[in-house]
Amino acid sequence: MSKGRNREKKIIHPLWVSGKPYYDLKSYYRNRFGDRVYKLQIDAGFTCPNRDGSRGRGGCIYCDGRGSELRRQGALPGITAQLEEGKKLYRRLRRAQRFVAYFQTATNTYGEPVYLKRLYDEALAVDGVVGLAIGTRPDAVTPEIVDLLAGYTGKHEVWLEYGLQSSHPVSLERINRGHTREEFEEAVALVAGTGIRLCVHVIIGLPWESREMVFATADYVAGLPLDGIKIHSLLLLAGTPLHELYRKKPFSLLTRDEYVRRVSGFLERLPPQVVVQRLTAEGYRDIFLAPDWARNKLQVLQHLARFQAETGSFQGRLWSS
Ligand code: SF4
């Protein structure tokens, strides 16, 4: 009998039922729905105000701006068709019954509320869909849109995902985010107390950010009324402004060991009830340049697990209310 494989997982916190040293999404769904739930990605054809000139041009420096693979294949199928396709796959592979419709590509609140309502209603009408997750920018959310989303929360699970990437104004400027920290805070305040769950995206690996700066971002988000976090590794993608900067003046990217150390330290600073929805980034095989280790998400997660076990690290270890 393999000792390692059958070793019982120690549950550190009563919410973390899958035995990880952090509150992973699987545990959250089990606690909330008593079962597994799968997020189905949707590309609803949205654009981005940081590209079309209404907030900025050129986009964030690490963004390739191409949208999903589905978009690159031609005319986008409708919301229902995309969800039914995703359901088919997960039902076959995992016998899944419940799903969250994840509006992922570009800025998914960038439209008039009446138009957004049509899209969100369509997603929620699909059999098995129990909720929405809407990825967006903090400067693309208005009180009317928050009211619309809050209206779904009585019956459905609703997550709003804000890209922040860094709490440091200098970083927001250098990555050309096109919004300020204050605008982010205003958008957070709009959601507070509405029943909408808030998830924030951050990037670890900006070449000018020290470990201390990353941990300062962790302390900053830990002080917000936050329900979830997504942590991405910085990826160097061909054709992006970041790639152009790199070609002019190459800079170092994080090693996997340093990335893992920073992720672990980040999680230590978060409250234990914040759901960790992502710990690294992957994909983009055709334009991916570096760092090489980021190609293998599973290995990154394994390294993180080993590091956490060896150092006794867990989410909330350094957090104090
Ligand atoms: S806000 Fe999102 S879609 Fe828009 S440029 Fe930045 S990363 Fe790309």
C-alpha cells in the first residue's frame, strides 16, 4: 500500500474540507451546494474599455487582447450553445450536475444594463446553471449593474470578479491598467452588502515588485470585504507590450521557487474564509514565451503543496482581524 497516497489529510480549518492548507474552490462548492460545481467559461463577445479608447488604449501590458480560442475560430456561438457544450463535456467526464456560468473573456459588464440582463438571464435559464461569475474591471461597474446582479442573488450564486493585479499605484500605472486604486475601492464599496460575492484578481511576478510589495498587496486585499481571490503568475506572451519592453530591455522573471514562496506568503495573509479560486496561470500555448515553469500548472501546485508542508504554511497564518 502506498503510504503517501493513502495518508489521511489533516483538516486545518473546518471550511477547508478537501484537506488543502487553504480554502479551495472545491471545498467552497461542497460547503455551499453539498456537491461539486463546475465553472463553464463563456465568451459573450465583450470588448474592453482599456482598449477601445473609452478608458485607455493598448490594454494592460501583459494582455494579448485576442479573446478566447472560441472567438478566434469564427462567429461566436450563443450563450446557451456555449453552456450546453460545456455541460456535455463535464457531464461525460465528471458526471457533473451543477454549473456556474463564467463570463470570462474581456470586460463582462461593459454594456447597457438591459443588454447585460438579456445575457445573464439566458445563462441562468440553462438547466443545471446555479449561478453566475462575471469577470470585469472595477471601472466598468455602475450602481445600475450592481442592482441588476444583486437582483439575482436571492435565487442564485453571483460572483463579481474584479481585476486589480496590484495594490501599488506605481504598478497600476506601469501595467497600464487604466484605473486607479481609488476607483477599485469605489467599485468594492458598490458591492458591499448586496449579496454579490466579490473575487479579486492579482498578479505575482511583476518584475519591479519585490516580495514585500506582493505581501503588501495581500495585506491590502485582506482588509477588504473579499470573498475570493485569483492569483495569476505573470506570463510573457508574444505580441504584447510587455514582450516589446522585454525585447528592448530584458528583465528577470520569477523562478518557480520564488513564485511559490510569494504565493504561500500571500495566502498566509488572507482571512481563512476567502475562497482561493486560482493559484497560477496557464494556457496561451501558441504565444507563450516565459517563464517556462508556468507551462505546467500541476507542477506549480505540487511545488506549492510541498513548500507549504515543509514550512508549515497555511492560509491565514499571518492574518489578524
Ligand atoms: S482589462 Fe482585461 S481585457 Fe482589458 S486590456 Fe486589461 S487584461 Fe486585457
